[in-house]
Amino acid sequence: MTIIRIRVEMRAMYICLCNAITDHDIRRAATEGVRTFPELQARTGCSDCCGCCEAEARSTLDAAVAQVALDLPILVAA
């Protein structure tokens, strides 16, 4: 079985405006071993200000962690 990885340029979406954290930052953190929301907050500072982004940040992290668990490629900007 051959695995083909395709690089797709995607624009980042800001999840946490207070700390300028993008969906790509959250996905990258998941590939680097972050598995829980408190770990994400400690690593990135995401949602430690106003908290408006918490639901979207948690959802993005959960999806990225699921992809890592299934060993699926995650699209992350370089």
C-alpha cells in the first residue's frame, strides 16, 4: 500500500482573535502531541482571554486529535 501525501495550500482561519491562534496552529499542536483543551491553552494561550472562541477551539482540537488517532494526514500550513 502506497501512501500519497498531497500538499494543499489552505488559508488559515483565526479561531482565537485575542491571541492570534488559527485552526492550523491547533492542528499543528495536535500533531505535536496536544490531546486536551488545557494542554492546548498551555501551549498556545488559546481561549485564555475573553473565552469567546472556546467552543470552536475545542471542536477544532477534537477533530484534529481524531485525525491523529486514525493516522490520517492533517492539512497544516508550513
